[in-house]
Amino acid sequence: MSDQKQNLPQLYRFCFLMLGDSRKAQEVFNTTLREAAVRAAQGELPREPFWLFREARWRCLEASKTDLQPESLEIEEHDIAPQAALQIKQLEPAQLAIWISAAPDPQRTALALFYLDEFNYLEILDIAELKLSALSRCLLQGRRQLQAWLDAKHSGAPEV
Amino acid sequence: MRAAVSREDSSDEFVNQQNFDRAVAELIRLVPIPPESAEWFLDKEAIRAPRWTWRKIVLNPAVLAISIALVVIAGVFAFHLLDRLNDFPGSATARKLLTVAGSTRPVMLDPVSAEAGTLSDLFFMKHGLEHYDVPDEFADFQTIGCRVFDDDESQRIAQIWVAEKRMQFFLFPAERDGKTGAVLAFPGWRYVHQEGWVGAVAEHNGVCFMAVLQGREKDLGPYLSGPKQ
């Protein structure tokens, strides 16, 4: 596997976005790599690319199975605002991770992989096992819901 | 299509979306990596597939098993090829008679004490076998016994046992062409081997003569004259 596809810092960030909790992300990250090291020693590493991300994804989904699940509510959606970039800059990375990790899968995987800025669309489709239309829908909805959350957050916050 | 893409590229909505995506990606790049996890970055080799070396490839059980199987197949093939290369008309019968030689006991033959060359007349007079002649190389050998029998293809076979090195002689009809009936002749002496027995075969007048003994070619070689193959 090439170094590019084995970007370990990005793998950790992916786990963090999927779980929204650094302790859990670390646990999944370490377990995934420990397992990979054992398989490497036995010469049984999978040949396909991105398998580390695929493994980590399943572990994250497994780890969050026992967590509190989001209620199936109609989430508000807003058009992307011109000031959205500024609103995002005021966020902490952990806040964004918690928001992404609270999304149902496959939207959660799609948003995490897309905003990692590590993969192209075809690679995301491969790792997330999604069709292009589904990925497009997840991203579109995700953006609009995130905008709505940002709007709510900033309208509720005291003006500085 | 290009116009549509160009129009979309410059729309406010699309620019907002691009800025939005860029901002989210930048924020994610700020996610700190805990020092415990960062230790893995130093040990990247641990999760890299080991490089294949020739030694590893050769010692791989699957490769090893396939190689051994191929060597065995090649060996069997070569053995059969060499066997075929040494074949001559009548070699199948000659091999069968080597087996007969191995299982023959002296009591199975009629006792005859004479020079082997003189038995041609006996075979002709008593059994009607023409040209069942012992070649000059073996004509002077003293016989112990002889017999005439039919093999499993109803061919008349003459068997002579001589005192010299407990050698046996066989005389049998030469192989013939299935269509024309012509004798498939071959020049000189040809060797056949079977389970520790060796035979030297020559064809003359439509009859094959085979001298047989338990041993190797070099034991028979000194008795033969003319080309040997």
C-alpha cells in the first residue's frame, strides 16, 4: 500500500469524526493498527487499497452501536449562507466531530470521508460502499443540516 | 454542458458551498493527534506488507508444493520419454519375456544338454518353428534346458536356459506391420530392462532373439558383436 493511502494521522481524524470522542477514537485507531501489525507479521495484509479505513469504519460503527442513538427527528435544513465559512472558523474541531458523529450512517461516513480531504469521490464510494447518488444526497443534506445547526448556534449566542 | 458547468461554477450558491467545504476541511485538519496514537506514525513499517524475496517465494508452502509436483511430473514425463526413445518393434514382447525369465525355474524346462546353436533344428523339426536360430555370438553356449510355449498373444516362444551366467535366451516372432504384414526390422542389438533384468534383442529373418540375464547392460555387453543401442 502506498504511503498516501496509509495516512495514519488522517486515519485517526477519521475515527475521531466517526465517534466524536478522542478516547474512543484512540481506542479504535490503536486496535485497528495493532490488528494490522499482527496481520502484517503473518503476511496476511489485504491487497486492496484503503482497507485500513474500511476496517476502522466498521470498528467505529461497532463501537457506537451501544451509544445513545439520535432520535429520528426531521432535522432543520438551511441554504448555505455566505458567512458560513466564518461561522465554521469559530467552531472547535471537537464540536464539528461531535456533530458529524451524531449523524446516522451512511451520512456520518460520507461526511467524515469527504471532509477529511484525503480521497476523491470514487475512493469515498469504495470505502463507504455507497452509490454516487446516495453519496451526493448525504453530502447535500449534511451541508444544509450543518448550516442550520450553525445558524441556530450563532443566533443563540450572544453578539460580541 | 460546458456552459452549464461554467454558469454553476460562478454562481454565488456554488461559491458559498466551496467556501463552506474548504472551511470544514480546514477545521478538521486542526484535529489534534494524541501523543499515544502518534507513536504509530514512527512505526509505519509495522503495518506494511513484508517485501517478497526470492527466498520467501521459494519457501512459501504453496509454491514449494507446486514446485515438487512439477518436478515429479517432469521426472515421470522424462522417464516415459526416455523409455519411448529406447523402444523398438517387439520391445513390449521383450519386456514381458523378461518377466517370464524372472519367474522361470529350471524344472519348468525340458533338460537338454547341447550347444545352443544346434537347437534351431529341434525347434524346426519338433515344433515347426522356422528361423528360430541362435545368433553366432551365443551359438556355442552349453544349454541346460529348453521349452516352447505360447504367450498371451498366442505367439510361439522358444526359451533356452544356458549354463553361462545362468543366462536365458528367448526366440519370438518379430513385430509386423498391421496393414502390410511386413516384418518391422531394426538393425543391431537393442536393450530392454525390467526389474533388475536386462535383455539384448536382435532381429533376423522375421524372428527376434533375446539374451537375458539378471544384471546390467555391462554384463551382457561383452557377449554382443555389432552395433548396440
